Amino acid sequence: MPTLTPGKTIRIDEFDYAYGLGPLTLRVSSVSPHQDPAWVRVTGVEIRWTGREGPLRDVLVRAGAQVVEVSSARDEGPSRHEA
């Protein structure tokens, strides 16, 4: 996992965090170790697909996760309408 620092906006795949459905885009506000070294606790503001802020989230992210830093929610990849 790349270094996570407050202020970065990241996308986490569904199978790399607990608990939720679908990929999660989060603007990181804090990162702390977890008692199980396989996980890292990440707190931040959820960024919705519209680019608007959602709720504050506290999630466990796999230490080996392939998180992607994004500049905005619109950088998340192809839209559902693209083939």
C-alpha cells in the first residue's frame, strides 16, 4: 500500500476494506495502526461519485491493498456508460 497521508484522496476496492459495498473513494483525515498488522485504520470523508462530500467513514484497509490516489471522484475510471 502506498503511504497514506491526511489530505490524499484514495480509491479502495471493495475487497480491500471492511465493511462496505463497492469501491470507496475517501479523502484521508487520519491513519493509524490496527492490532492486527494485516489491517490499517483509515478515517476520512467519503467522496461520492458526484464529487460531493459524504459522511465521515472509519474503515479498516488491508495493509497490502492496492489503493489508488485520485485527484477527484471523477478520476475513478470509465463511466458506466462507456463500453
